[in-house]
Amino acid sequence: ADVNTLQQANLDLLKLFTGYDVRASPFNTMNLKTSRNSDNTLNVTLMRAKLIDLNERQRQFTANVGIVLEYSDPRLVWNPHDFHSIDHLYLKEDSVWFPKFIPCDRVRENMH
């Protein structure tokens, strides 16, 4: 396909963002493309862990971990066949909803 055709396909794909609210999670958005019964999943994978320190007496450990978050936003789904085989877009992080991940490193007292 020529450059103009691909540019037009990209512009058409950007129409997916009409009415898209970056603040709204696809997991609690009720609309035609997304519902509580749809197959929405959020996968959290622990990629790697390296034990840095272990204190058995205090029941504490320190580790470096890598985490991968994977999810699908059904509000931004298209058929690549309809868009000259374009199957992904590169977007700025703040232009799509992204799950907030806040690691907690709290030590709990009196764990019985």
C-alpha cells in the first residue's frame, strides 16, 4: 500500500478514540463494546525476582522484582483486514487507559 493509503488507515483507526475516556477502566465501563460479562482480563506476571536480603528473625525479606501487566481494552479493537493489515498503533502512554500499579512494601505486625 502507498504512504497516503496507510496514513488514511491510521487516521481511520484514530476514530476509535471518539468518545474514549482515558480515565475510565475497561473493566467497569458499561457500553456496547464492554460489559461486566465480556472477557476482560488483567494478567499480572512476576517476571523475575532476586532475593537481596533475608531476615528470618524479623520475618522480612528484600527483593528486586520485575512485573508485567497485560490487558485488553475492548473499546480499542479493530479488524486489521479493514485497515490495510495495521494490527497495532504506537501511542503516548497518557492517551489510553493504563492500570495503576502501586507496589506495597508494608511490614505487617502480629501476623497470626
